[in-house]
Amino acid sequence: MDILIKSFNRPFYLDRCISSIYQNISGNFKIKVLDDGTPKIYLDKIREKHPNVEIRLSENYEKKVVAIAENLVSGKTINGFEIPTKFWYESVKNASEYVIVTEDDVWFTRPINVDELQVQAKKFDINLLKLGWLGNEKDSENLNLRPISKIVLSALPKDLILFPKPLMKAFFLNQYKFFTILYKAGIVDHKTQRKYWSLNSILMGFYKKEYWMDIWKDMDGKVDEKKQLINASLFYRRNKNNPNFISRLKTEAMKTTFQSSATNSYHEYGFDFDVNRFNHLINEAWLKGDFDAMENFPKDFSLDYFKSFVSEKINVSEFEKWVQKFRNQYEEMGCNTK
């Protein structure tokens, strides 16, 4: 079975992700890194540390490497919204029947056997088995959770409105004021659309690959989350009589970070903190062998550990404010960011 890791310019997290797989995952699996611009010197060290990992490069790899170098010299912005969706799509298309699709800043926290998961997925007709959900029990209130085996729960979404395609698009995009009309009629509220995330998992999904491909079709080089939810809703509408279509582990097995980002694009909070500069400093410390990719595992790197490598080169108080803002954003949604 293939484990695909989407990666960009944070080899210290990629190392952690891969190491966590070898530490926690058993069964027959192959790790494939889908890299979109991590400089060669860092990838060479990943290859040295993890020789059995296959590293594939996106069509824009060289262009992204140049963008990173230019940013370090002149501060020129790295376009974090330019995403290799076609590269990802083709990689999943050519992958195993079931596939884990994750990212470099995500890691496995406890043992799981992928052979066993495949057996369960086939037996119970599971299209998406969630391996993690950010500790968000608030979202669990919108699910009918039911044990179907010793390790898996059916996670049947509650009360999702499933329209035909034209109305599903109108619902998410408020075309023809359709969502507004439903809102005024008291049929939906501002939290309704978020419930559809029960059908998707960008970071922590064990997928039947046809479902992942259907969610990600027609992405056109960007992560269009509303289009993903439209696609997921339409696919689920055709399979809504399957009570196990969406399932999850009884106990979470993955975590991610809330104190790092690949670029400045998604988390510009107005603080005097440059994510790209921070990543470069940690990357270099990791390359020299000074930065331990498994520090504080299975939790995220401790903030003090990060600070010990950057305190003389960046404004640490601004970094701390940035991290707190990042965490608050997800804690307000019910996530556990610690």
C-alpha cells in the first residue's frame, strides 16, 4: 500500500513524518514523497537517512527551488497558492487501491497496521477512514459514531442536505442567493457548511483512491476547499445508503503542527515574523545534524526547542504571537492544538 507525503521546504518535518511511519506503521507499504520544491541538498539528506523512500518531483520543482532562493536573497514572495494538484492527482491515480495521503508536517503517533486497515476497509466498504481529526470532539457531535470492529467506528454524518449538482454548487457558492434563502428560512446556519468536512480529510485520510480522486478532480492548480466539498457531497449522495462510507479509528493515530507553515501565504497575521526565514534557519540546523527531528515526539516540537535555534536571528516575541494566533484560529473550531 502506498503512503503519499506532499512536501515543500520543511525537511525537518518531513524527516519526522517518515521516521514516525517507520516507528509506528506495520504491514506492506511503500512511502512516496511528492515534493514541490525542497532544495536538493535537503532531499539528499532525506534520501541518505531513509534510502527506501521514493521521492518524486513536481513539474514546477525547479521553479519553486529558484523561488525559495530568491526569497532568501531579496525577500521576494513565494506564491504558496500555486499548488501541484495535477501532480498529486496523477500520483494517487497510479497508486495502490487504498492509499494514505498526508503532508510533511503531519506524523503518526501510535502503532497501526495498514494490512489490517485494508481488510477492514474492504469488509465494511469504507471509502474514507480517518486516522486523525485534530482532537476535535465538537465535530463529533455531528456524527453517528458506531463501533463496527475493535479498532474502527462508523462515522455516519448527521443531517447533511444532499442536493443534485447544480443546487449543491449553489449551496456552497451562494449562487442565486440560494444559501441566503435557506438561511432566512431557518433551514441552515453559518455552521452548516462546516459539517460537510465530515466527508473529507486533507491531512489524515486512509482512502479508497477512487473517492480521493473524485474529491480532487478539476482543482486547476489550487486547493479549492468548497469545490472539494461539492465533489465529496455528490459522491456521498450516490453512496448515502452505505453506513460505513466514512469511518474513523477508535483512537486518533496522527497529529499535525500549529506552529509552522510552508510559506507566508496562508497565515499572514500581521506580525513581524517571516515563515520562510524561520524555515530556512531550522532547515540549516537540521542539515548540520544539530536539530533533532523527533524532539518531544509524539507531541509537536516544543516551542522552546524551536526558539533555541532562532532566538538570535528573529524576533522571538513576534514568533510567539504568530503561533498563538495560529493556535487560537483552530482552537475556536474545537481543535486540540497542543
